[in-house]
Amino acid sequence: MTAIAVQKLARADSVSIGFIGCGVQARSHFDVLRLVLPDLKEVVACSRSAAQVVYETALRKGLGTRLAR
């Protein structure tokens, strides 16, 4: 569902994405959104507890990352 919404609503040239809340669902969305947004270059992660996981995943996949607190 999220991938379809992003295809319809996000700009085609989007290069960054933000996650507020970085639990299991955010990590799953991150993997799918990389396919829908092929030019993605940066992830901003904000979470009370799990942002580090999304941050590290994005780094491993070669994306710029920021932790928002």
C-alpha cells in the first residue's frame, strides 16, 4: 500500500525520505521504497528507540543518513 501511495503522491525526482518512528514497519517500508524511489540518496530517521537501526541499514546500502532527535 505504501509503495502505491508513494508512486502516486511523491515527486518522481525525490532524493530523500524521512521516517518518524523506526520500528519493523519503517524498516520494511525502507526496503520497498528504495525500489519505488530509485534516486533516493538520503534517509532522515527519527525515533525514540529504533532510529539507529534504520540509520545503519541506510548506511550499509550507500545512502546518506541523518538521525533527527
